[in-house]
Amino acid sequence: MNEPAVAALRTVSHDLPVSPEFETFMAGDWAATPLPADIRLPVADITAARRKRLSALFPGERLIVPAGELKVRSNDCDHRFRPHSAYAWLTGLTGEDQAGHVLVLEPDGPHRHEAVLYVRPRSPRDGAEFYRDRRYGEFWVGARPDLGESERMTGIRCAHRDTYDQLPPGRDASRDTDLAAALSELRLVKDAWEVEQLQLAVDHTAAGFTDVVRALPRALAHPRGERWIEGVFALRARTEGNGTGYETIAASGAHACVLHWIRNDGRLNPRELLLLDAGVETDTLYTSDITRTLPLSGRFSPVQRQVYELVLAAQEAGIAALKPGASFRDFHRAGMRVIAEGLAEWGVLRSAEGDLHRRYTLCSSGHMLGLDVHDCAQARADAYLDGVLEEGQVLTVEPGLYLQPDDETLPAALRGIGVRIEDDLVITADGARLMSGALPRTPDAIEAWMGELMEG
């Protein structure tokens, strides 16, 4: 194969010119800086088994799984990079230095593949990239492993990224729906290591919620209290893991009736509720997804408690429906039955039958969880939405009531109240284990918890 072409340096208009003398001076007298000899990823054997499973589904075909490319945020500034989840699952590589890298499974006979990882190695010191290239230069963004180090790290044969462009086409996971579906479906059942990572994400997330409650007095005093909450949680997420698994929803008052409220620019009112939907993503890129709805005064009003207790009863019914062999939709149906009956008892609906309750619930009551907050999203319906639960699957149960402030079908006292309760669970041999049980869920327990933290 031909040697990789020399790529143009990624510089910007305000970079200063470089003299020939300076180029010569920068090219010499650098000590070697190899990575430690023992750098093999702890999941290298696990990822090899995953690649073998994928290989068996596509005999004789070239399979391409890109990490993804950097994307411009503003002019010459890129968004922070996170590798595609399928790439991370197959390689174990999760860092920001994976931008532009590609995993290829090359057919190696009729029934097996050889994995080749196309990476951008460490910048050589005899050129200008290492100190001038803003996207890939070592002095700008940090060092990368060389090809040999990447091979020792992953157990995968590695080649220079620039030689990838000389390959013939294949099935590309970023465009091929069948390959994308297979990669999602392979991830539906988590192995023991993945469940450990998800539990770690849950534990860090619970700590972040505790941080938020402690910070509520200061957040209540700030004109953008929702942003204060977002920032407090982000500190925990960034120091304990890779960051947040998705944009934090810190929705107070009627903002809680907006399913994905991420503007988080509102003031907090102690007479209202706060809906906090947030998750820490671990360094291995597994995320939690938890929601708690909290009284900003520390105590629920009677009408707030009424709404909260109905949502909690719906969640309990949904959790009780989780077990291997149950339809994926069973837990949603169970929760929505409770909601519909409650709305009928309140007089909001004439009957619990039909689907009119959806005006107030809006969306599904849960989803798979893993490397993505809405994990395995490319899986076919018969394997996911219309499928059955299996031991080892991890999912959320998150019923909600979103009583819009301008909804004239509602009594005035109910308008503008949004409540969601979301927990993470793993399917076990005989039911499901609540992974996020460290956070209180009942109104009395929440009030006691908040009272201790806000007074401390």
C-alpha cells in the first residue's frame, strides 16, 4: 500500500508566519516519549468477542465503522468530540483523540474477518504538524499513540488513517441501515462489565443530584437558577466521568411541561417544582438517565403531592411489569393504565379507556440505556419496540404528567405542573433490579432528604 499523503496543516488566519530557521530549530533535539509498555485496554478481550459476533452476521463483506469526524462549533473552534457508540463498543476506544479514526473488518476467508484500525498516529517531530496543526498537533491537543502503541492498546492491527482513503468501498455503519441495525441489536443485552459501568454512571448521577439539592439555596437566589443547577450537576459529571450523557434538563415551574427543556434560563420559584433530568457519562461512555421532580421549598403542596403520587403509582406499576419474556411495551401500558384511571378519577377525562390520556403524558414511558441515553435506537422494531425483554437489558421507566399552563381542559390548580420520575433498571432472571434506588422516590422520603441537605 502507498505511503500516506502529507495533509495540509490546519492553521488559522491569525497564526503568525514561521521562518525557515524556526522550522529547523523546532525539528530537532526532542526526547522520545513512548507510552508505558503495559497499555492494553481492560476490555480488549471483550471487544474482540464483540467483533467476532458482528463478523458472523456479515460473512465475506467489508464492514466499516467510523468513529466520526470533528464538527465546527464556531469558525475555527470544534465541538468537543465523542466517538460513535458502535465504534467505542467494538474497539474500547473512547477518547477525544479518536476523531476521524475508522474500524474496518476485512473479509479473511468466507466466515471470518480481520479487524484493522485506521488511526492518526502521534505527530512526527521532523515536520510542523506537532506544533502548528490546531486540530491534530500534539502541542495543541495533546499526544496520540503511535501505530504500535495503538495495536498494543487494542489488540487490533493498526494502519495510518490517511491510507484508509485508498480502500475499496464496503458496508459503512454511518450509511448502511442493515449494519447500523445489527450493531444496535448486538448491544441490546449488556454483559456483566457493561452493567458495572452503568451502575457506576448511576452512582455518580445520584451524587450529582445530591449536589444539586445542597446548592438549591444559592440557585433560588440567582436570576438564572436553572443554569446554576445545570452547572452544579455538570461539575460532578465532568470530574467523575466524561461529562453529561445528554444535555441536562433543569426545568422549573411550567418549564417542566416541555419534555426536553434545555434552555435552563429560568428563575426558580420556591412555590414551584423542579424537574431535573440528568445523567453522568463515564469515561467508558456509559450513561445514566435519572429524573427527580423536587419541591423547591423542600415540601410538596397538596396539589403537587397529588400529581406526584399519581406519577409514582404509574412508575411502580411499570416497574412491576418488568421481567424476562414480557413485551417491551408492557411496562408502558401498565403505567399508562394507572395514569388514565387517575385522570378519570380527577374528572379530567370522562373515561380511562382509549388514548386521550396522551394529551397529558406525551411520550413513551421508557427506553433502552447504555452507551447512548436512548440506546440501540437503530434496532428493528421486532427486536426492540415490539420485542420481549431479556435478562441483562438495561432500561429506564419514566412516566410523566405534563399539565400545560394553557390547557383549558384542566382545573386551574393543575395547570403548569410537570412531573416525571425516572429510574434505571436491569432485567434479572426473575424481574428487575432498581439501579438508582439510592435516590428517594416517595414524597415523604424526598422531603426528608431535601430537608437534611438544604439545612446542612
